[in-house]
Amino acid sequence: MSALEQKISPSQLRLGLYIRLDGWMEHPFLFSSFKIRNDKQLRVLQSLGLESLWWSPGKSDGLPLPLPAATDAPPPAVAPEVDPEMAAMWQAKQARRESLARQREAYGRCEKKFNASVGRVKSLLRNLFSRPQETLAQAQEVVAELVDTLLAEKDVLLHLMAAKSGDEGTYYHALNVTMLSLMLGREAGLTAAEMRALGLGALLHDMGKERVPSQILLKKTPLTAAERTFYQQHVVYGLEMATKLPDLPHGALEVIAQHHEMLDGTGFPGKLMANRIGRMGRIVAICNSYDDYCNRLNPAEAMTPAEALARMFKREREKFDAELLQHFIRCLGVYPPGSIVQLSNDAIGLVVSVNQGQLLHPILLLYDPAVPKEEALMLDLHDEPELAIVRTLQPNVLSRDIHDYLSPRSRISYYAEGSSERAT
């Protein structure tokens, strides 16, 4: 309960009051907190048989009605008529609850696949040079599975994943850049063979960091000029190492060599410009930059997904291929997974998935104190035409209750699933 909330009687309700109901399953509304906007809501609220409910003065357009004068005898009880509209609301709520259970189950399956993929990436990157032939075959298998899922499905959902904390950022980064690059490659119309080469290059793009001292790689303060030069050599080292691997596709070599090159010539190590950078190099440069912005070594410097996308589109547009950057925004949506948003009804949610082709209508995990955290509501904005996102929020502006409930990710990681996987 907010310190500013007050208890009122249902008889005091009127349009414009912002109210909160206890217990999500005790009423037919989608939200437990909302402003009363029409007579239908008012009618339903007064028919629920509630003794009291909560009113928020600061969010309301006026004051509650005065309490009715006490009478000598209560009016005789009348059996309430069945309201078809209200019955339909209850039925829709039950259907939503069942849909939520299916969504949560599908999300759990996707998370298991993600964690298994992280484990496989960790194993293959560690064993790449002790058992190159075997490990490269494993890498190709990981990429082929991702490519097959993406190309086999018309509708692909990009999920926010709960990456574990620890010192395994290298493996999350490799998988993240691979997943995002394949999503972008699919959107850009790459063939299956091109996708496999792209994915393999993205998975191995940072292999040269093996030769860079960890005190440089893990340094949280700005690098000196000498350290920066050493760090930039990881691209050269990576290309040298990649040429020793058996039958690595040309596209994969291009990615390893060019993932830090920028169209305006400000990248490294070759300061290549425009057409000297291959299409696969351009794809991974976008995805690598985005992931670097979202997942800094120093979490205090990390950008929110929406901030990273806005920076790349508004302030750094000349660095990236314009057409590919537009495709990337279509993949991630205007509000990428991991964004905290406020809705037009003041509700706050965490974007957990993107609806392909519905840039303004992602799927949200909603904060609702009346719903247990483990049963938190997932809301698909595509199904709620009356609701819209009005702004994004920084995680540090959330109250402790909301922050703990939504658990904003300190590391932003993504994984995709197809529509057939969600339907099972």
C-alpha cells in the first residue's frame, strides 16, 4: 500500500478516480490499479460486492463522492442480475490467465535452450585451439541450429533472457552478437549459406582477445593510448588465428577482420571506409556496438537498450550502414527487450519480447503489487489498442518495490524462438 492511498467505499466512486483493488483474481479487470474512465468500469466496480477499495488522491482528477447518509434500515437484498458484459470480462480474464501460463511455460523452454547454448559456446571457445577440428564442427552445429530456427519460421520472437552474473561475459557477448547478427541477417535477406558464415564469424569474432592481457580486457577505467593500441590488436590476432582453422568460410573471416570497422573511417584496425567494408562486417559492427553499449564492464556506464539504439541512430548514424541500421531497429523494435517503460495508464513494465513488425507494441512484464512476482502479468500491447507506451525509464528511478519486482537485467541478453515452438 502506498502511504498516499486512502480507503473509500464503492458508493463513493466516480469517473476520474484512480483506484487499486486487492487480489488480481478477485475482479475481472486486466489491471488492479487504474483510473475510472467510463460508466462501464464504474458499474462493474460497484457490482463486485466490495466493502472498500484504495483511492490515490495524487493520480485522480477529483475527490470521491461523500458517503451516503446512514438510513434506519438497509434496503432489502436483491439478487443481482447476470450482466452479460461483466460475464464476458470474467471469461476473458480466465482465458488470459491460461494464456499467461502457456506463455510462461514457453518462455521457460526458451530460457533452457539459451542456457544450454551459453554452455556450449563456453566449451567450444575454450577448446578452439586444443581441438580445432572437433570444436569448429560444434560451432557450426550451434550456428546451424539458430539459422534453421530463424529461417524456418515466419514469426520469430526475440526474448530478453536472464543471464547469470559472474565472469562469463565473454560467452554471453559471443552468443548475443551471434543471435542479433542472425536476426539482422534474416531481416536483410541473407541466404542460408550466408547466414551460416555470418553466424560462425559472429560467434568467433573476438577470438583474438585470447592474446590480449586480462588486465586490459577487464579494466574498468579508461585505457591509456598504449593499452588501447594493444586492445585493438585483438582483431589482427583474431584474423591470424582464424586463418589456421580448417575451412572457415570467407564470410566468417570478413566478420572477424571487420567487426570494428566503421563506414566513416573511425573504426579499427584498418580505418576502412564505405565500400571497403563487406556486408557481413557491417552487420556484425552494428550488433557488436549495440551489445557493447548495453553490457559495459562497469555496469554504471551501461546504457539502456533504448538509449543504445537512440545513440546509434541519432548520433552515430554515419558510422553504420543506413539500410542495415533500419533493419536492426525493425528487429529490436523502438523499445528493445530490457527497456523499462511507462504506459498511458501509468502502469510500469519491463519489455521482455519484441513482436516482429509491431515496433510500438512489444510484450511487457507488468508491475502489479496485487499479483505475486512469480505470476507477474505478461501484456502483449498488440492486443491492447487502448494502451500505449508514453516514455522509457531508467532503472535507477524505480522505487525499490518496483525494481525488485521487475528485476531489471544488469546484463542484457537475447534469444529467439519460432511461432511453432511457442504453440506447443
